[in-house]
Amino acid sequence: MHNLIRKHTHRFSIYIVICLLLLFVVAFISVNTGYMKISILSFLQTLLGNGSPDNTLTIFSFRFPRICMAILVGFGVAVSGVILQSISKNPLADPGILGINAGAGFAIVLYTFFIQGLLFSSSWMSVFFMPIIALIGALFAASTIYFLAYKRGQVSPSRMLLVGVGINAAFSAGITIFQLRMEPIDFTRTLVWLSGSIWGSTWTFVLALLPWIVVLIPFACYKARVLDILALNEMTAIGVGINVTKERKRLLVLAVLLAGACVAVGGGLTFLGLIAPHIAKKLVGSLHYRVIPFSALIGALLLLMADTISRIIIAPAELPVGIVLAILGAPYFIYLLLKTRG
């Protein structure tokens, strides 16, 4: 038994190292992707403080913030997906599919409509206030989903998914109504942002998201044992002294906080929270103390890859990263849906 545990721990460590190396490689490719090409030598010189002013500006003011933003958003959305799939016992659960992202997006668009320029302002107050607005919308969406899916003392996974799809459609309709009343330029910008976009990220946006990730993901890791027990059955959880209803509500709020904060700065990123946990569980097993950190790394890697692809595929223009994720994630979602039905 001891040898088996050590074997799994060794394999987990290897996967973590491989994922970190891949993340570093993709980050370097991302630094060199764009209108200005930067060689390895120029990149190293710039890091050492000996680069040209143009390279220094491009790397430190534009590309590094964008890479950091992709990593942080990938962390948050992936861990949110892990939690939602565990507490709902639904392998199809995802912040985007369940309508949580749409609720956060609706709150941001609604506030932007009445206070012009918030969404696209880089002022300190606007950027740090956006996650709070998004969280209000996300919490409202999650509360509505939980209330409507709650029946006979429990939340049915299939019912939660169906209610989430309906809530997603309702908020999306609301977003469209307010978009149609915006100025054309604001309509276009809002459309791109809602599709999922980390374009134009600055260090201010990174600093606005960083505290949420630094505080909430370690707390999710702390709750890993509770998630393991909840994944079994309610009788087992009650038998070891866990208040199932209270813990599910706490974990739901945790997932919503992560998703809402990420939506505020990265827009709607559907399927990322669905794919990353599944890949992690296939590679490192179902224990959440492994799944949570590995899912975070997988999420960061997938989002950074998608962002890099979005800048290459129709260069010099670029696609919203959410569209690339949807293209990659939709077939996998259909596969999971068919597998679940079976």
C-alpha cells in the first residue's frame, strides 16, 4: 500500500513538472507572438535589462501582463470547474455552461450601460471594482440555479444542468438587450469581451485578480478532503460529521467567487472549467488534493495556448480567446454528454 501511494505521488510530481515546463515553453512562444518578433537572444537581453526600448516596452508592458492574466484566469476557472463538478456530482458542470459566467457578465454590462466606460477604463478604481460587480451577478445566478434545482432535500445533477442552461439563456438575452442600446463601438467591444478576451491586459488588471486567486485557491485545496467525501455519498459524509448542505453552499460560493472574479477581467470563457478537471482526473486520479493544483496548471496551459493560437490564426488580427476555447471544448462537451447518457 505504501509503495502504491509513493508511486502515485511520484507520478503526480512528474506530471506537475511536465506541465510547468510546457507552460514555460508556451509562455515563451506567446512572448514572441505578435506584430513584433523577438528572438531568444533579444528576449534574454531584455530580461537582464540590456534590451532595446521597443523590446522592453513590448515585453514588460504588453506581453507579460497578458501572459500573467491568462495564467491567473486559467487557474481560477479550472478550480471553479473542479468544485462545481464535485458538489453537483455532474461531470458536465462548468461556470460557463451553468450560467454563472453569464450572470457575472450581465452585471458588468448592466453597470457599464449606466456608467459609461467602466468596462474599458483602466483606472485603478474601475478595474478593482469590476470583480465585485461581477461577483454580485455570479452569486445571483448561482443562488437562482441552486434554488430552482433544489427538490426534495437535494440538488439533482441533471436538474442543475438544465436549470443552468435556462439561466444562461435568460442572462444572455438580457445582455443582448442592453448591447443593442449601446453605442456601436461599445457594442463591438462588449461583444469581444463577452466572447472571452484577455486582450489589452495591464498590470493593473493582473493586480486586481491576483488577491482573489491567492486567497481562494489555497482555501479550495484546504477543502480537498471535504470534496473527496462529498464525491462518495451523503450518508458517508454525514457519518464522518460533515454538514452536507452547509458545505455544499460554502463550496458553491467559493466556485462562484473564483468564476466571477475571472469573468470580470477575462470575459466569458466557456468549456475551460469543463475540460481542465477531466484531463487532470484522467492523469492523476480523483483525489482532490492532487486534482485541484493540477487542474489549475492545466487550465492555465490551455488558456495560454488558446490565446497564442488566437493571435496566430488570423494574424495580424486576432480572435477572442473564448472562441478558440469553444472550438476546442464543444466536441469534448458533446462526447461527455453522450458518455453520460450512456
